Amino acid sequence: DMETTYHYENEFRKFHFSATIGAAKLFDVKDAGDVMTRISIAYQVARQLEKNEPVFFSEDFYADIMRQKEIIARFQRSLEMQEFVIYYQPKVNAEDKSLCGAEALVRWNTQGRMLFPGEFIPILEKDGSICRLDFYVLERTCELLRECMATGLKMPRISINFSRKHIGNPDLAREIISIIDKHKVPHQFIEIELTESEDFKDYVVMAEMIRQLKEQGISTSIDDFGTGYSSLNMLKMTTIDLLKIDRSFIPREEDYPNKKKDCIMFENIANLAKSLGYKVVVEGVETQNQFDYLKAVGCDIVQGYFFDQPLSVDKLLKRV
Ligand code: C2E
Ligand code: MG
Ligand code: MG
């Protein structure tokens, strides 16, 4: 029987038992170390997947777990070696397509390959290292802004992604401000993009952090609204400056004329955010049709391949 949960009840109490099971078939495996490795990997995967059934070892799991371990092991040294490279994707005003901001997006240039965030950020998040990377991106960006100011180049505001893993840090706002001040960058040049967490307690913490940043003139935005945990509570409890609606929330082009459900949802969320005093940013805009629609329904700022790719520092400076 492969059930991993079991309930038992007597006259006094109910009992719920559950098990995480990793298993391996051991036909050709003779070495005791190999036996243990296989079972341990199957168990780690079972824990990560939180499935209610046993997970059997496979070579793919092995490769996956080894890759995760390697990323975590190499992270700190890569950070010191400056292997993390920052690209900046412009944001433009919907009204006149003028440049009004840029988002810092990190890449990992390592062993002759360029890794994209999807390949390493989820792993660094599990391990907590993402927090160091976010501060690194903030530092480098402040340095860049400072250099540009010295040359008289008029830079737009730059937004930095801060992982929800920072929520446990009660000094986050203070640490962010001290980095910005260390580089003598005026606060209005920095925006912090935050994503939501599933935990209601965290709203309170986030709301306080957002308040502290705002008090110091640093803008905040909620990223990826419309996906994952994003919720109306967040709009109610905080005073962010911008709401970034995720590209998966943009209605499909064939739905624009007959205003399907997706359009009704999108337009009302955008209106709600605007009525609450938040600017609406839409990310992942790829076509003229999407842009025309977004502009017509009142979105303030757009970002996406239709306007710009994430740019290297050189290209960003040319663009500015
Ligand atoms: P995000 O913050 O929502 O960033 C937007 C992502 O959408 C970027 O992917 C960007 O390259 C991509 N994108 C922009 N325009 C378009 C478009 O028109 N079409 C499509 N299909 N995609 C577009 P990227 O750079 O791969 O970053 C993925 C995610 O990784 C980011 O999502 C962000 O959550 C995370 N991330 C990136 N850099 C950092 C960082 O320094 N710290 C943290 N904590 N997270 C980061
Ligand atoms: Mg972002
Ligand atoms: Mg986003």
C-alpha cells in the first residue's frame, strides 16, 4: 500500500500521521555509499515536492540535486569574483514613450555560460543567499548612478528586485537606505520591487517596511501582480507607489474587441490601483496591439520587448 497518510481515531482524540518517502530500486547497485546517495536524493526530492506518495530515485533527480548543491556552493565566490552581471530594462511612459525608469535584472556569467535568473534564483531563495545578491545589485546600481551623476548624464529611476526572503529582516529598510546614502545617491533615483508572500503575517511586516522606505523618499512597487500570491489585501494595507501587473495578466489580443472576462478583470484592477493613487506599470509588453490597448485603458508605464530588451550598462547609457 502506497498511502503516505493515515488517520486513526479513538474515543479521546483524532490522530493524523503522514510520511515523506524516498525510495530507490537497487538492482545493480552494490556499493553501500551508492545505496545511501540514491535513497537520500529520493528523500530530498520527496520533501521538496511535498507529494503524498513515495518518490523513486531517478538519474534526473540526481543531476538536479547536484546542480542545486553546486550553485549554492559556488555562489559566494562568484559574488566576490563579480560573475553576477546586471542588465537594465527600460520602462517608458505610455503617454509619449519617453524613458521613465529601468529595472535591474541580474544574470550569472559563469564557466563560459550566461545563466538567467530562472536557473539560479529559486535555488538561492531556498538557501537564503538571494538576500546577499539583492544587496549586491543595489550596491552596483548605486555606484552606476553615482558615476553617471558625476558625468552629468541624467539617469532615470532604477528599480531593484528584493526577494520575499528579506521579510524576516526587521532592519531591511534601514540597510537599504544606508547603502543608498553611502553612495550619496538621492533617494528618488531608487525604487524597490517587492513580491508578495503567502503568509498574512508578512503583510504587516511589508507594510511597515514600505512605510519606512516611503518616509525616506524611496519608491516601492508590488511586482508580478496577478500571479502567485498577489492579493487585494496588499493594495489595501500598504501605500506603494506603483503596481506592476504581470504579463500573464494582459488580456489576449483577440479578446480586446468583445471585452471578455480577462479584459474586465484587467481594466478594473488597473482602475482600482489608480483610484487608490498607485501608478500602473505593465510588464512584458511585446506587441503594438498590446501597447495600444494598455494605453487606451489608462496604464501609466510600460516595459517589455516591444520597447527594449534588458540592456547591458553600455547600451543603457547610450539609450539614456
Ligand atoms: P521580474 O522582476 O518580473 O522581471 C521581468 C522579467 O520579464 C525579466 O526576466 C525580463 O527579462 C522579462 N521580460 C521583460 N520584458 C519581457 C517581454 O516583453 N516578454 C517576455 N516574455 N519577458 C519579458 P528575467 O530577467 O529572466 O528575470 C526573471 C525574474 O527573476 C524577475 O522577474 C525577478 O523576479 C527575478 N530577478 C531578476 N533579477 C533579480 C534580482 O536581482 N533579485 C531578485 N530577488 N530577483 C531577481
Ligand atoms: Mg521585477
Ligand atoms: Mg515582474
